[in-house]
Amino acid sequence: MGADPLTESLQRHFGWESFRPGQRPVVEALLAGRDCLAVLPTGAGKSLCFQLPALVRDGLVVVISPLVALMQDQVSQLQARGIPAACLHRGLDPGQRRQLQQRLAANRLRLLYLAPERAQAEATRQLLDEALETGRLVALAVDEAHCISAWGHDFRPDYRRLGQLRSLCPGVPLVALSATAAPQVRADIIRLLQLRRPLVQVRSARRGNLAYTMRRRPADPLTEVVAAIGESRGAVLIYARTRRSVEQWAARLTAAGVEAIAYHAGMDPESRQLALRHFQEHPTPVLVATVAFGMGVDRPDVGLVLHLDLPASAEGYLQESGRAGRDGLPARCLVLFDPADRTSLGWAMRSAGQQLPPDQRLLERHRLELAQQQLRRIEAVAEGEGCREQALLLAVGEISPPCGRCDNCLSAPSRNDWAPQAAVLLSALEDRSGRDLRSLAEDLAGAHGEAEPSWAWLARRLVQEELISESDDGAQRLYLRPVGRSYLRDPWPLRWSA
């Protein structure tokens, strides 16, 4: 009996002996003309799900992808394998565009990557029409599909209009792909992309080789960062929140004797390309970047992913930390955070929303409320005492046992009963509702002698335990919940380690 044709194609084009879990059902569904939603963890080989069908059918797959850097990286990887691929974006000059159109007309292209805003252009619609009429259009793929959902961690308005692809290309199967998508996000993707009776392939986001550590960031974390780099293997990926912070940290690490390269969207294309090449080719690179870096960048031996700030959401963090240990070997994921991170992140989100046109403000207000909830959730993971991995997975709707590898699983911190302090804090809110967290903590510190950070930490714990609620506008106004009133009447032990 001969070898399986799909496995033969996989070996011929990619050199792999077998499919990874979750890939084959998606490939088969697309080849059968069926829509798919594939939620496969970072490093599980999502791209192959739409690349192989194009090669098997000798036709074209059009891929919508959110970042030019991500598209260019995938195209260069495919070209290195001898697979004809290209990306269409604003940066192409007229000559490059003409050459691309000629390759399309001659059926010499297997994968065409587009930014979501290009999908709306008239020229793109003509291109899709021509591929459709000649029967060359094998499938449409929407990568990073969680970007379509306001419930997702990386919502992008341009993605909202991608549902039009269905009416433009009736009968052509559409695959939506994401590394993480909670049930609400999956429902949104299916509805907004108008997927018809799709195969829904969801694999666990659990990565058994990753060890999570989250701890308070000291006033100057340089010594701790240098030590973490020294203990790691292979490549190191360090995430900072702003472009300015990226450049400062690359300079500080270099001055401390660690060769570090900066990467962010504000750099000129040539510098970005050099940084990307350095990260891919140097045996032990240290790259400092904003969180967009890493989408689709395939470096298997990342031994450390280090966040210098609190991540914006559990979903986003699972995706970002998942760039570690793609080779299956043990890798570390370290977050250095400060409670002030949530406040600064919240204000940055609010100011970005105020710059939107009026017709988008309502959706943005809804999005901002969700973002605040996601921030609270990741802060609860960072300050909590339970298994890090278990808490992160629960945030995307997955139930799992404790990992046994994270810092909390490996230590047993001593616990104190915070009931007396909790009663003081709840009483203060009963007397005056709607106070902001910062002024409340300052007043309690002045009146009762505990340090202000302790009162702020306790208030956040009581929000997490749902004894008090917090406003979703970023102002961190606190309100007593009915459970909090019950506690004041009949207290119970509240044992936590601070």
C-alpha cells in the first residue's frame, strides 16, 4: 500500500514526516471545500493549514494578515523553500505591483498575503474575481482572526469588514486561524466572517515545556534582567510596552555587556529588517521589542520570553509567551510587573479611544470596558497565589490541572489573615462609595499606619474576590458589592500572602 498522498505532499514541500496535532483535519476540510475555524497554540504550525492546500491544488490561497512584518517573514520563509509567495501592501512600487499581477495572471503564485485594509480595495476585488473565474482560488485564510472580535485581546476595526469576503467569493472555503480565542471570541469569528457549518478545530493552549514566573518589578530591574538572560538558552525575547522603553532597554543592556537589538514599528524598514535577520540568524540573540514582534516569526529555540510590564490581557500573554520553547525544550516566561502598570495601560487605552472618529466611539467605549476587565484579570493572575498556567488557561475558557512548573506551584508562600484590614477598607467604602483606589489607599495609610501599597493591594484583592467592584473606565473607582456588605455583618477569614 502506497504512502498517503497528503503526507507525501507534506514531506515534498516542507520536509516533515507527519502532521502536528490539529493540522490534518483543517487541511482536509479546506480541500473538501469546507469552512474552518482553527485555534491552535503558538508554535503548532497554523500557517501550514492553508499553505499545503495551495500546493496540493496548484492554485492560489489569499491570506489576510495584520502586520506587514509578519507577511514579509512568512513570504521569505516560503520563498526559501521554493514556494512562490508574495505580499501586496502599500509599500510596493508600480513596477513590483505589475510584476505581481503578471505572476498571478500566469498562475505562478501559490500564496498571496494582504493587509486587511487592502481586502477592501477595488484592485483586490478584481484580482479575486479573476482568480475565481479561472477556478484558481483554492481558499481564503484570515490569520490572527481574533482581531475581528471586540471581545478579543487585539481588536482591529479593519477586520470588521472582512465578512464581505464571503459574498465576494461564494463557494470558496474560508479558514480563520488564531493561537488563542475564548468561546465568546470564537462565536464572534464564526458570525462576523459568516463561516458556514465550519469545522471547529480547537487544541489546548497548554504548553508543557513552559515555566511561568511573575513577580514585582524592583525600582531598577536591570540586575534581575541581566541575570535572567544569563540563565537562559538560545534566543531571548524581551517585551517593553513603548517604543521609547524598547530603545532605552536595548541601550542599557548593551552598556551592561549584553548585546541587545531593538525592534519596533517606528524604526525605518531597513533597520527593522536588520534586527529581524539578527534575531533569526545569531546563535544567541537578545531582542527588545514591542509586543507586535513575534507574530509568525519562527525561531524555535527561544529560551526566555521576558515582559518588563504587566501584559494587557491573559489571551495576549498566552500568545506572546507561547513564542518561547517552540522546539519542545524547557523555556522560561518571566513577567516583571508593578501595580502602576495597569493604571498607565488603562490611561493609554483611553487616550487612544478619544482620537477616534465619533461614529466609532460607542464601539470603542465597549472595547475599553472589556480591556479594563482583561487588565484586571491578568493582574489577578500576576498577584494571585494559584497556578499561573491554570489561571491563564481559565481566562480563555480552558480548564486544566495545576502545572507543577510555575513559581507558585514550586513555592508555598506563608499566608496571613487580612480580615481586620478588609473590614476597615470595606467600611470606608460603605461610608463613601465611588472613591478612586489611589486616594482611598492614601487616606487609609494615613489613618491606620499600614503602607499605602498594602492598602492598594488589598483593595485589588477584594475586587478580585468580588467583595467590591471597580469602574470599567480606567479611573479605578470602587463600590461596595452586596457580598461586601454581607462580609461587614458577618466576617470570614481572608487568608492571602502579600
